Amino acid sequence: IAGITQAPTSQILAAGRRMTLRCTQDMRHNAMYWYRQDLGLGLRLIHYSNTAGTTGKGEVPDGYSVSRANTDDFPLTLASAVPSQTSVYFCASRERDSDEQFFGPGTRLTVL
Amino acid sequence: GQNIDQPTEMTATEGAIVQINCTYQTSGFNGLFWYQQHAGEAPTFLSYNVLDGLEEKGRFSSFLSRSKGYSYLLLKELQMKDSASYLCAGMDSNYQLIWGAGTKLIIKP
């Protein structure tokens, strides 16, 4: 792996179903983020983690949960999907020295 | 509150120069970022300004005025591949990025 990977690339999900979006990085960055991107809106922060074992809520956390068991993995779970969660989801990590955020390729999620 | 404003869309001609403006308001300030995002792809880093002034990197330059809460991205010698969205983001006191909605840049031959 080089950078950040996300899975799946895309998914169509029935409303009410549970779904976990996976994110893995190999850069040993401490800070990681989950964003959603909707047409006409900027990237909005869902949850973040400043280091393994800690997580925090962002701007739009409702309906989502995260865990950070180790440095590399930062999964995002939708407990019971709703159509308003249809979006493109990006995972990112931040390099400590430059503060630059590196993004995964994204997951396109459609909830019907 | 925290807010980032940038134009929704701009059009420019191949070979020309374009300036994309951004105004910001963040809780605390730890720098201003510009990212490029091609359609269907992830954002990629372009520039970072934390001090006032101009940072030049090849055809792209970025300017910051902290007193005015203002930044711009300058793209010179435009190429068709520069057609993309350009995202302005301010880093707040918690080192989190507050994002603008992005400026879609259309390049015409």
C-alpha cells in the first residue's frame, strides 16, 4: 500500500441496513478524518481521530460512528442507513510536520 | 462562526492567467490550504500559507493576508488539464480544516 486506501469504491445500500466503510493508511500518521462531500457543499467533517485510541465528533456526526483501534485503520460505520447519507465519503490523514492532509480515493455511497 | 467563501465557478482561456479568491473566518488560525480536485477524484494538495505573502510553486502561486482574512490562488499559463475544482480550506485552532464549497474552473481553448 502507498498512501490511503478505502473500500468499497462504491456501494448501493437499502435504507435501514448497517454499513462499514473501511480506511487504511500506511504513512503512520496520527491524525485521521472522515469527510462527506455533497454537490454544492464543501467537505464536511464527520468524525476525526487525533491518535490511536481517541476519536471526536466533527460537524455532521449524527448517524455515524468510528473507532481507532490502531494507527493504520479508521473505519466509519452507518448503524442504520438513511437516504440523506447518500454522498461521497473521503478518508484523510494528516502529516504532523506539514499539516498536509492526504486523501483516500473515496467511497460513493447510495442509500435507497 | 467559521466560514470559507469562494466563487462557485470561473471560466478562463487556455494560456491565460486566473486568480481564484477566498475569504475565511475560522476559530483560531493555523494556515490556509488550497487543494485541487478533478471530477470523480480525491482532493490533492496544492499549497499552504501560514504567513502573509506570496508562495510560488511553478505555474501556481498562493497569497495570504491574515489581517484581511483573504487568500488567492493564481494559476498561470493555463492548460486544459487545469480544469478542476479548487478548494480553499482554513485550519482552525484544533488543526481541523474548514472547507469552502470549491471553485469549479472551466478552461476553454
